Amino acid sequence: MTQPVSLAQAVLRGFTMRCPNCGKGHLFRRFLKVVDHCEVCDEDYTPQRADDFPAYLVIVVVGHVVVPALLAVEMAYAPPAWLQLAIWLPVTLFSSLALLQPTKGAIVGLQWQTGMHDFAQSKNRRSANSTRSTESTKANTNTTSLKSHALI
């Protein structure tokens, strides 16, 4: 029986670049190319539509970290412009590249868990399978208890 995955767990699994469903399979086959399906649980990821949203989030986060730091250094030390550029351009570039793939994974996890786009069909299938598994477990438990009562 598969346990339902919470929103936070799905987003965290996506952020760690793992399958939001099982947490074991890889979510990316290349830097920003999402796999078609998980190699462990066979979950389909073709419906994902992360598009530009991860890049927007990365710009907001990196901008809110780099700009105040740049202004603080400018106010405290007033270094020359070439030194500011030599420091902050690489910081901005590397932090943006480092956050882009995990952020895209988190967005795919969010879309998967909430059933956005065509993930809704997959989510309905998972919940139906989960309901059937629960009912079958209850039926097996009832059958076992009836057999044990019949033996007594």
C-alpha cells in the first residue's frame, strides 16, 4: 500500500531532485530536462509545465540576497566599481545556477502533488489505487478474523 505524499514532502523531494512520489528516482536527466518517468516507481512526468516560474523565483531570491549585500558593502567600504563587479557578478551567476535545478524540481513536485495540468489524472489514479488497497486490506483482515472465529 502506498502512503500519500504531503505537499511539503513532495516539494522537498523535488528540491532534492528526486521523484516526488517515491523519493528514490532521479527527477532530471540533464541540467533542466525532467525525465519522462521515474526509473523506480514509473511515475509519469510528461505533464509537468514548470516553464519560466523557477527562473522567476531564483531571480527574486538571489536578488533579495545579493542587492542588500552589495549595498551594505558599498555603504561600509565604498570599493571601486570594478571590484564590486568582480565580486557580485560571479556570486549572482553561481548562486542562480546552483538554485535553478532544485527550484524547478520543487515546482514539479508542487505540480505533481496538487494535480496541476495533466497530473490530475495521475493523482486520481493514485487515490483510487490507495482506496482500493485500503479496502482490500480491510477485506483481508475481515476474512482472516472470520476464519479465526470459525476455528474457535
